[in-house]
Amino acid sequence: MKLRAMKKFSALSQVIVEQAIFTLSFFSTQALLARYLSVAGFASFSAVYSAVILLNIIHGCTVMEPLLVFSKSDHGISKPLLMQLHAPLALASIPVTIYLVAHIPNAPPYFVLALVFALAGFIVYWTVRSIAILENKSLKSALPALSQFAGVCLAITLIPKDSPYQLNEVLIFIGLPLLLTSALISRGAPPKAGEVSGTPLERPPWLSFGLNNTFSQILVWAMTHGLVIFYMSRQQADLAANFRVVMTLVLPAQYLNIAISNYQLPKLARLAEERSTQFSAMARTFILVTLGLSLLYSLLLWMAGGSLVGMLFGAKYAGLNMRDYILFPFVFAAIQGGRTVLKALRLTHYASWAVTVGFLFFLLAFSLNGHGSINSVLIPTVFGLGAAAVIMFYQIKKSLKAIYL
């Protein structure tokens, strides 16, 4: 019993440490490039990164989370299963690449090659990371995240500021280390042929699960990271860069909550499948913990928000006050908690319905506000995500009759 508890603690510790390294790498990448690149250059990079986050969402919904819900860690992952799960991601990558090539202003020559290279690096990394989480060996996937940060440091050191290929070179310096280190890790521990709980491969249970999950997350992306691309499409590079800075500072708490979600999701899914009486207590505790952590982070933003942006991202963005965005971590945590519990219950269609209603609220509020400042998205985003979270919690309570939030 004691040994089992130690294994659980070790697995959770690995997840949290790996997520902390991932978050630090993400945060440092954004902060360093915001200082290094011009506002227009950072806006172009931000548009690419927002597209990367969109693909990450699709990967999480159609690859990572179905593996966590339907697979058994002691059986490993079969190659045919991985190939099937990656099909939606491969299809989505094509229009994303075309859109970025068409809409990034003054894109340097061979931009499409650098973009494809970077996207391939991210996708391979996400898959390696998913398998590591499933095998309770999260720490080994920290190497690609560290290599990405090292690549950014090299890019800043070696690339001249007046280089016409600056965006290409930054993407290659990010994508190449991710690709090489992820491939190295995957070769060190090749996936084994195994089983997947549920119905046979002919009618995969994760298909409906993944599509519903993807739909809801894309709408959440549209209310947050997608606004960077919206501003770029309107030639408002300064607003795109500023909003990327805001999202970068908001997301550390969310990434910690995602790490806890990834760790808890297989357990919640197993308890839900067994109709265990422990499910309600674990789900309630999980949601309260994620909300509590986000409240603490919001308090930190309130205390340091006036000077934090200029100190971390440079004088170009010193006018931003993060105190205006202290509700963002809380509503993100509410969405994350609600979606995780609904995923465990395999009721992702409820999440899709809730986020659709929230997105309609967002569009209504967004249409009534001007678009001349990033502060104009504050009320629509909080309004839309907050409405979606309330509906999710209602659906959870209605489904279980035992979760009181």
C-alpha cells in the first residue's frame, strides 16, 4: 500500500515538474522574442504561435486525451492507433499552413518550409509527451521543451536583427531541436503493440469523443488565442503583439491546471466507467483545487500587474496593466475543470453545447464593443467563457446529482 502511494506521488511529481519546465520554456520563449523582435515581427510570430496552439488543441482532443481516457498504460500504444488518431491533425495542418502563408505580412522567402518544419517539430513533441504521460514517465519529455528554449537562445545570439529571414530562422531554431530530441526519446522507447479499452478499431469510440472535444476547444481558442490572428487579419500588429503578451502572462496557472488534469483524467475516467462512489468527491476536489490555484495566481497578477509586463517583456509593452485581466485565469480554470470532468464521463457533447452558447454570448458582446484596444475583448471573453463554465457545471450536477460546486 505504501509502495503504491509512493508510485502515485512520484507520477504526480513528474507531471508537475515536467509541466513547470514546459511552462517555463513557453514563457521564456515569448518573453525573449518579445524583447528581441520588433512589435511587427513579434506580432507575426504570435500569429504563428496562435496557430500552433490551435493545432495543439486539435492534437490534445484527437490524440492525447483519447489516449488518456481509452488506453491502458500497462499495454502501451500501438502504431496503427497512433496513425489513426493523427489523421484529423494532419488534415487540419494543411489549411492552417495555407492561411499563415497567405496572411503573414512580408513573409520571407521559403517561409512555408520553415513553418512546416516547426509544425512537424511541435506535433512530434506533443505525441511523445502524450505517451510519456500515459506511461507515468512525464519527466523524460522535459528534454524537448528545454531544447526549444535553448534553440531560442541560440537564435537570439546568432541571428542578426536586420536579417530578412529572421522569422524563418527563429522557426527553424525552435522546430529543429524539438524534432531531434523528440525523435531521440521516441527511439529510446518505441511504442508496443497493445490494446485499447472499448470497441474494436473498426468503430473507434474516441472518434465522437475527439470531434466533440475538438469543436468545443476550437471555440474556446477563438475567444482567446484566435484573437491574435483576428488582429493580424485587420493589420493591427500592435494589438496582436499586445494580446499575445497578455495571454503569455495569464497562462502559467492554466498550464499547471492542465498538468493536474492530465494526471487526474485517467483516474476520473476509470472511476466513472466503474460507477464508483468516489468519482463525485474526486471531481469536486479537482475542480476546487484548479479554481483555488487560479485565484492565487490572479492575486499575484493584481499585486504585480502594474509593473510586471515592462519588466519581463520590455519597454515596448510597459503600457499594459495585467490588473485588467485578473479574471482570465479563473474563467480559464473553470472551463478546464468542467471539460475535464465531462471528458471523464464521456459527455463531451455537453461541453460542445455549453461552449457554443458561451461563444454566442462572446460574439454578441464583441460586436457591441470597439476593436481599437485589447481591453475591448475583456468583457466578451469573460462573459463567453463564464457562461460556458456555468452551463458545464449545471450539466455535471444534473448528470451526477452528487457534485455540489
